[in-house]
Amino acid sequence: MLAASVPVATAQPPSTRTQETFGLGRAATTAEIEALDIDVRPDGWGLPPGRGNAADGAPVWERTCQVCHGPEGKGGTAAPVVGRAPNGRPPTVGNFWPYATTLYDYINRAMPRNAPGTLTPDQVYGVVAWILVRNEIIPNDAEMNAETLPQVVMPARAQFVPDDRRGGREVR
């Protein structure tokens, strides 16, 4: 009698297509992939044409960044981006980030929080310059562009070890 109450496994296994894709969505088009392929590497690969300095970045900061990061970048409702405390607490661009190009990449992709991806390359370069100047990493009149930004040596670069593994374990 017990056997009658146990469901019998007669269902067919899912098709190969369902197993691979869950039967949802479609393949992305080349244009869709290119629109999202916006990563920037430490050596500057992926940086777009454009330019900006701290003076260019100041009005952009005032309009779009200070509401969360504070007028001087030392924090508000969002994390501080300015500060050089040697112990890395709180972690900021000035004491924790290893590459200046990562700053461009992050701002370009994710900021401002209420409208990510809406800043032009010139605006992003300007905000990056503004942040780097406030952290005393570059001089006030330095222009940031695809050639100069990868040359900026961040104070925390030596704290990071490049991951040069090819396969193998995930943890050294």
C-alpha cells in the first residue's frame, strides 16, 4: 500500500537545450555585447578618447557626486573617496586602490548611483582628476586622458599582488 502513495519517477529528463539554457532568453547580439564590453585594464587598455582635469571635474562633482560622497569626498551617505590614512581605514582611493584606471572604470560603469553610465568620457576623466588631486596623488593642473591615467602610480599599488596564474588553484 505504501508503494501506491509514492510518486513514480516517470518524468522525462529535460532536453539538452533546456539543460544548457534553462529555456530562457536568447543569445546576445554583437551590438549588445559591445555596449557592455567597457572594461578598463590597469595598463589603460579600454580607456576611451577624452580628457579632463580637476577644474573640469569640480562642477561635475558638485552636481552629481557630492550628494552621496560629501562636498570634499570624505563621505556622506556613501563611502569616502578622499583620505590617506596609512592603515587603510576607511579604505579610500588614496589609501587602498591599486590602479587609477580602476577609478575610471568604476565611475564610468556605476556612477552616479541614480543614473549609472550617463557621464561622458570627459566628465569621467575630470572627476577622476578631481579625486586624485584631493588625495594628493597628482598635481592640481594634471590632465587625465588615456595616456596619462595609466601612468599614475597609486600609493597602495605595492599592497596588491598581480594575479599572473594560468589555471591552477584559486588561492596561493
